Amino acid sequence: MSLGNFGDVWKHAVLIELIDQIFKNKGKLHYVETHGSVMKGRVGSSNSGKDGIYQILKNFEVNCLNTNYINLQNFPTKISDDFDYYSSWGHIYKHLNKIINLKHNIIMDICEIEKEKYTNVINDINNASWNVNYKNIDGFKYLEELISRKCKPDIVFIDPFWKNIKLEGEFKDPNNNILLWDYVYVANAIKTMNDAKIDFIIWYPLYKNKMRDEVSEFKEMLSSLTLVNYQYDNGGKPSSQFMYETGMLFSKNLATFIPNIKQELSYFNNSINSWRVEKSFA
């Protein structure tokens, strides 16, 4: 778990703007997250946060930056201090709770397969009195349940499994491994959501060019999606997990929100680097 890293910052900012627009358009929201993990965790300038949330602190006068994402953060008084940073669904819950009573028109289904983590988070949810359906189930299996229901969710966020792959040659890193998706599960999830006409978004961080080679194995399935990438540029390679780009894969309907999201998050272009939108993987 690396809360607050470079990928988290951009992922959460995009998610909040997307959810905000969906809710304002529909007046309701049924949100599903396949791999929800924790509710929140401590982040600091000396760990994963130094390439992510602490870059925001260094690059901006955050008190003067009035955005949905920034307004959710409880930034420390001193830039070197640790602070609580929320997960994807934690950010979404906090944002929605600011604009509406969550007992009305909001359903949040969060999946977590690890029993120990599930038990701990249930305790956190109960202590915080959050209205969240936190399920001890594999998120990919839960997607199969969704397609049989009459009422489909408004959005599914697929935050995929990762696995260590040993690489050689130009892709070899000091640890002799790299994190990659379990592509079979992701490919099945894309097909399931497309067939059921359920809108979805997938987190797509890029660790090395090897990721592109792996994706080519099911390039045809990805051709219906839109990839939005965001490059890291802070004087060299980020230290957390060798991530140099982060991105989101948008299903067809959700891709229509991209221009508005880019406009709302234009401040990112003035700090770390810039956006790139790709219509296909051809």
C-alpha cells in the first residue's frame, strides 16, 4: 500500500471530478470499487508521499487553490509532518458528504478480498459512522453479480490486482521485478462491463514500457476505451515504485467527461507535467 504517491494524487483528483459530474447530472450515484483496500492511512514527506501529495504542497499555495481534491485534504502545518490521507473511495465519500446527505440517493459498494484488512476497515467505518457497503469479496467476482441485477451501478472503478514479474535486459530494475496487472482478470472485467453496458473506469499506471507490450495481448478489447495519461517530471525518475506515468482508462460514455475534468484539474499542468489523451491503442 502506497497512499499519497504520484499515482494516487492524480487518480484521486480525476475520480473526484468524474464522480462530481456524474452525480450532478443524475442526482444519484451507485458507485462500485473492485479493490477498495483501506479507508485512510498516514502519509509523510519521507515515504510514498514525497513523489505525490507533498509535491502539491511544494508547488502550490494550497490555501489559495480552491478545487474539490485540494479542499478534501487536511494538510499539515509543517510540510515535513505526516498526516492522514484517504483512499479512492474515502476521497469520494468525503466529497459527497460535503455536498449531500449520504443517506439519500447514494450507494457505495466497496470490495476487499483480504479478510484481515476487511475486519480492520469495518471497524474504521463503524467508528466513523460512514454509510458504506464494505464487502469481503473479490471485486472481479462481484462484477459478475452486478450484471444479473435489474438496476446497474452508475460507475464501476476497477483498481486491478498486481503481480511481481521478473524482467531481464533493459527492463531489469534493482529488485529484479516489476509490478504488472493480472491481465486475464482485467480483460474479463472489461468484457463483462462492455457486454452489460455498465460505465467503468480503470486505473492504468505505467511503470516501464514493458507495460505497453503486455497490453498488446488484448489491444482489441482496449480499443473501445480512452486512455488519459499524466506524466511525472520532477527532475528525474520518481522513487516510489518506478512509476513514471499514471493514467485512467475511460469507457465510452465516461470519456465524454474528460474535457471538463481536464479543465477542472488544469493546475496540474503548471506543476508536474501535462496530460495526454489517446483514443485507442492501435
